Amino acid sequence: ILRSATKDWEYKTTIMNNAMVSHSQLIRYLAIAVERGLVNYSENSGLYRTTEAGQEYLGKYEQLILLLPTIPELPDLSDSEEIQQEI
């Protein structure tokens, strides 16, 4: 949601489509983002835009993702005799 309105003021529909969330999810998440100062809402135009604080949050989030190790696909152990013996 934050990434959907970083450059320009956007309508809810545009943000919803870009973020791939339902309307009810969008309403809930936007309310939280506005309340926490991550998104601004313009009552005159009905548009939303990510604040500087929201952009800073996005930057830190992206840095954190880079620090986390990638998790390889785990093997299917459902047929393993060792696991079945433990059960």
C-alpha cells in the first residue's frame, strides 16, 4: 500500500489494484497508515499519498528483507520413516 502512492497522489482504487488487496483490507490498512502518519489523505481531492515517514519505513523494510536469509524450499518429509517413528 505504501509503495502504491509514493510518487503521486492516488485514488483508493489505484492503491487497491496496485497493492492487490480487497476493498475491506484497503480501508482497514489505509486507516492505520493515516493514523500512524505513514500516509496523508487529502479531504479536498479524496486522494492518498505516502508521507516521508512512510517512505522511510519502506526503505528500512526493504533493508531488513535483504538482511534476512532466504529459506530454501524444504523437502517433503511426510514419507520419512524417522518422522513416522516419532509419531
